[in-house]
Amino acid sequence: MSFNQDFDQHGAWRKQFALRLKSLSEWLADQDLMDQGVRERLDQLHARVKNDKIMVAFVAEFSRGKSELINAVFFAGYGRRIMPASAGRTTMCPTELGYDPEVPACLRLLPIETRLQPQSLMDWRQVPDKWERFDLDMNDPEQLSQVIQKVAEVRRVSLDDARALGFWNDELPDENPLVGADGLVEIPKWRHALINLAHPLLKQGLVILDTPGLNAIGAEPELTVSLLPQAHAVIFILAADTGVTKSDLGIWRQHLAVDDDARVSRLVVLNKIDTLWDSLSSPEQVQLQITAQRTESAQTLGLSPDQVIAVSAQKGLLAKVQRDDALLQASNLLALERALSDDLLAHRRDILRASVAAGIQVLRAEIARTVHARSRDLVEQIQELEGLRGKNAGVIKQMRLRIEQEQADFDASGAKIQAVRSVHLRLLKDLFALLGTTHLKSEVSVLSKALKQPGIKFGVRRAYDDTFTRLRAALVSADRMTADIQTMLENSFKNLNAEYGFSLQAPTPPQLTSYARDLTLIEKSHLQYLGLGNALRLAQPEFAERLARALMSRLRTVYEAAVNEVELWNKSAAAQLDAQLRERRRNFTRRIEAVSRIQQAAGGLDDRIRELQSQQQQLQAVDAKLVELTESLAGAPEAERDAAFA
């Protein structure tokens, strides 16, 4: 099965899951089990699956065939090249291909001049009117290709402009672009490109990142410290005839080998094996050459030979367009697609399945507590009414008075419950302050100043180490605060359970120290810029400014994720308390109504007991249906993977 077919199956599972989740939501609403906490959990699960993206980043030096490989794997169905893939430097700016249903098919380009302003790329994404937009016709491959060619556009500027934009460094003459006879140099016209296409794979959550040469003097720091770390798979492309060059090795060591994150798949592609096809050599000799290059490249990069795949993207694209099966086999493109399916998709499905199953378990537990509370109330009512058999009107009247007094006592106890809420919110306020943007900016301020100081930045490494040490310590403090809040909740819920017969259970707290791992990954992605080899580049104020912005943008994303997790935990606890308060008040109302009916009709007692027993049976059916629906959701990835991906 090809990568495209496998990804289609992945998309089909996600759609099926969304339908099942919708059915569960409608059923819960019908059963009056949709409280705020349950709604939050359902929304989170739906967003997790609906918005799950799989980003594949293509990284290489110039002229290794990145864009042609993207054309061959993903866009051969158009019958022509979509991404620019002519000889020479084609992709001049980082290019993301994805799908947003809220945006028409278009190419958006961020002018290179935005580098002169303080906003990060993340910030510019929120200002769509600053991007130049070009509409795309999905039904016209030629128009599509012509418009996308704009990602290869360049400008010629003066040395002063090139210097200001970060494309010229007087201290690194070997890395500077060539100066033309007119005294001008060539730089990219655009800083970043976003291509929005209703392509079947992109609609199902695939995001493709096509990068320019990462070692170029004008490389965007945010690309390597923010975008690449988000990728679930990195395809590193080499030329089959040269293997790992010094420049290739520099990119690998600086940008790709620093991360030992097991969640990221890495494949190396030896492209252009057709350059080794030689009529003077036998097929066996050519294959021996390719095998030797794979082995040597794997050893140089510290990988298993299985992670190095030799292909011809150009021949593979041609074969798909011309439907030439023999040429397609010779290009070995299908082997790369199988590796993407087996490695990337299987790994991503495992992560998504585990995440969904954990969320479903929490959801089921929250709903089950409400069902249990209703069941317990029914049992108490039945026992209460059975105790009235043979009793006179005076006894029944006394029971009504007792229930009304219990209701009044319960309503008067609101101050205790409100006290629990107040203490909880006060502790949460301190926790949110520790994880807030203001505190984050304060912690990073010393490092930002060190990065922005003029000249060689001798103290920046120490400032960097100190900053991340403080950030990790703050996360440890936040985790301790979370544990304290959890202890308070557990004790408060235990007391309320004992006093009012509730079945409250403090929700599982967020594990904030897990975000320390994200901090470590961010730290590693920045270390490449703090060594002696980048001292002169770091001395450029513009470059250092962009690096500081990229760092803050990435850290803010991590902290926002932590805050969202804390908020969900808080809402879950509050919603659980609200649900049981609501059920208890309903219980008092139902008990009083039952006694009133018994007082009005002699046969009302037996009728009411039978009615309650019927409700018991219905509630048992609700509990069984809840188990059935949630098990169907939790097991869907496992069962459907076996069926759909076999």
C-alpha cells in the first residue's frame, strides 16, 4: 500500500471517530448527562482527532531534489510538477503546504522586508493582510504550477539592505552571496510561504514543509528552532552520486542530529540514483554502488542502513505520470512511500490511539459518577417509600417534613461548598501566575538582553543555561503547587462525600514536569547558535533579535499548553461538584413529589415504587450503553487499524 493510500485510510478512521463521538454527544444530551465538564472533555477529544496534523519536513542543501521528491510522492496525480523543481536553487523561502477550510485555495507570501520588524513568524501568521495572496485554481494544474513558482522569486538589493535583512555578514565573507557587476546581491523576495490546497492528503491533516538550505547565511532561525521541531518526520535528502558532503554533514549535525526525540521519525533519501545508471555497468554493479553509498551514508550520520533509502524522484514522478510500472520499480519511490507509511503513520496512529483511549477513560469515569449518583438516589427513594407500607397519614406527613428539613439544611450548607471553591480558585490563581506570559517574559528577560547586546556575546551561554535552569525550576514549583491543590481537592471531596453522600473524586492532575522535556528540546534546538562557529552570526543584531523572538514564541506555545491543561483540570473538578449538587437538589424535589402523590392517592405508594424500579432498570441500561459507546470509541483505532491498514 502506498503512502497516499495509507494516509487515505488514516483520514477515514478520523472521520469515523468523529461520527462516533458525535453520536455519543447526542446520546449524552438525550440522557441529560451533558454537563460542562463532560462537554469540555468531548470538545477536547474531537479537537484532538479533527485537528491532528502530521507534518513531514523535507530538509537538504540546495539542488538535492527536495521539491521534485515532494512532487513525486504527493502530487504526481496532477500529471505535472506542482512545486518548482528546475535546475538550480528553486525553493528560496520556507514553504508550508496544508489545508485550512476557512481559507480559499491560495498561495500566501510574507515579504522579506518583515525581517526589519520585531514580530516573529508566529505573530505574522495572525496578520493575514500583511501577506500577499494569490488565488489557486485546483482544476488547472498549469495555473497551479505557475503561481507556486513564486516561491522561487528573488530580489536584487544593495549590500546595506542585504546586511540589514540578514543576508550579508562582513565577518563571514565565504558565506555571503555573490556581488553582481551592478554592486547588488540576490536575496529571496519572500520570507515565508503558505500554500492552502484542498488536496485529499492535505485535507486529512498532512502538512508538508519544504525548506531552503538551512546553512545559508540568511536562514530563518525560527525555521530551525520552531518549525522543524514540530515535524513528526524529517526527510533528509542527499545526492546519490556524492553521498554525505561536508555541507550535508553540517546541516545534519547542527539541525537534525541534536534531537533524540523518539516521537520524530527520520529518514535519509539518497536521491538521483538515476545518475548512477550507466550503460557501461551492469545492473548488479550499479546496485552494489548504491548499496555502498547507503551503508557509508548511514555510518557517517549514525543511522541504521534501513533508514537510508535510495530513490530517483525525477524518474519516479515520470513513471507515475506515464503509468510506467517498470520505471516506477526502478526509481524505488515505492520503498520510500512504504517507509513513510510503516514508520511515520504507524507511529502517529499509536500516539493518537493512546491519547484517545486515555481521554475516553477519563470521560467515562466522569459520566459514570453522575449515573452512580442517580442510581444511589433511586435506591434510597425506593427504601424510603417501602418503609411507608402500612403507615398512616401522620407518619407520611412527618416524612415529608423531614425531607423538607433535610433540603433546607442542604441549601444552608452552601457556604461550605463555596469555601471549597474559593480556596481552589485562590490556589489556582497563584499557579496561573507562575505559568503566565508575564512571568515567562520576566524569566527570559536576562537572556533576551544578552542576545540583543552589541558585538560578540561572551556571556550569552551562561545566560542561556541560567534561563533554562530557572524555567525548569519554575515548572517543578508549578508541579508542587498542582500536587498541593490536588491534596486540598481530595480532602475537601472526601469531607463532602462523608457529609452529604456525594461520590466526588478529584480528577487526575496535570503532570507539569512533563513540559520540562519540551524545554529540553527547545534548549537543544538553540544550542547550535551559541557555539564558536556561530559567534560572528550571533553578533549581528538583526539575527540575534530574530533568534530571541523565535525562542519566546516557542516557549509561549509550551506554557500555553500547560495552562490549557490546568484549566481543563479545574473545569473538570468544578463541573463534577456542580453535577452532584444539581443531582442532589433534583433528588429532594423528586422525594417531596413522591410523598405528595402518596398523600393524595391511596394506591400511589405502590405505583411510585414500581415507577422508581422501572427507572432503575432504565439507568442500568444507560450504564451498559455508556460502556458500549465509550469502548467503541476507545477501541476504534485498534480495531479499525487492523481492518483498514492490513
